[in-house]
Amino acid sequence: MKLDDFNNIDFNNAGNLPAPVKAVLLAMMFMLILALGYYFLWTDAFTSLDTAKTKEEELRKVFLDKQSQAINLAGYKQQMVEIEKTFGALLKQLPDKSQMDGLLTDINQAGLGRGLEFELFKPGQETKAEFYAEMPISIKVKGTYHDLGAFATDISKLSRIVTLNDIAIVRTGKEAGKDGKNAAANSELVMDVTAKTYRYLDANEVASKNAADSKKVVRK
């Protein structure tokens, strides 16, 4: 088989071509058909196959995640029980609306019990969150260093949650005690502090708050 055999091909008389030339031509036609078939027929099929493989991997991952969750379900349930217990214990430290007056009285009595002189005790405006309300209380009391410290300790020991914030203490220049052995301890101090206490919202208050929040979202 020579190169001239391809230069002088007469396709009208292809049946009489030499066998090697026929073989080469058939091989070329086969490759051309294969290329066209791949482009027009198999490309979409391969794309669909790749998509299916990707989907299979995603489903396999989801299955393994679900399987892992199912295996650890008992542990998750136990964690939920513990979380609910902890949440319940914390919730008990939040008074309801009817108990707030008693809590304010407890805070006031804690100061009076330490011999402090109240110059200001003013509950502020409540701020409502998802399931609780926060009430700030502006307090200004006068007393010795030790009495103020004892007052803060008594507040921390209340059965309800009360925090002391923005504490500012200044000296008045007076001495509260007659004993001059420890002038610093007996110096009269004035403490400005914001006490914050919390209460949980009842069902009606939660419903009202959710309705008000929904209206705000609609207006936006």
C-alpha cells in the first residue's frame, strides 16, 4: 500500500480498491461515526451519568448523616432531658408578673437590713425579649464599704436572678462610725448602681409580643 493509492481513489469504483486501502477507509469511517455519535448521542448521556453520580454522593452523605443521628438518638434524647431540667431550674429563678413586687421588696429589705440609707430606688421601663422581660432598677444607697459589700452579697444570694451593673462608688467625706481605728472602713460611701431583674412572660404576654413583632415585619 502506497500513498498514491489514496491520491488516486475513485469512489465510484470503490469496490475494486485494494484491500489495505479499503481497510484504512473503513477504519476512518468508523472513527468518524464514533466521533459523531459521541458528540450527538453520548455527550448528554455522559452528562446525565455525571449528574446521577453527584446526586448519588449527596444522597449517600445524607443517608450517612441520618444513620449517625439515628445511632446517637438515645444520647440526643438524654441531652434534651438534661437541657429541659436546666432550663426549668433557671426558669424557676424568674418570677412571674405577680411576684415582681415581692422581689423589689426583697431587694429593698436587703439594703435596709445592712443599715444602708436609700437615696433612690426607682424601677425603670421593662424590656421584653422572647420569653422574659428585663427590668432595670436605679439604686443610690449610702453606707460603709463593708455594708455595701454585704448588700451586694445579699443580692447575689436571692432566690431570683438579680444582677448589679454600672456600679459607681464615691466617698462623701463623712465617717459613719464612731470608732476611729479604721477610718477607711468607716468612711461613708455613696453607691450608684443599676440592678437588673428578670421575669418570665405569661402566655398572653408572649402572644401579644409575637403579634406586635409580626405587625412590625409586615410594615417593613
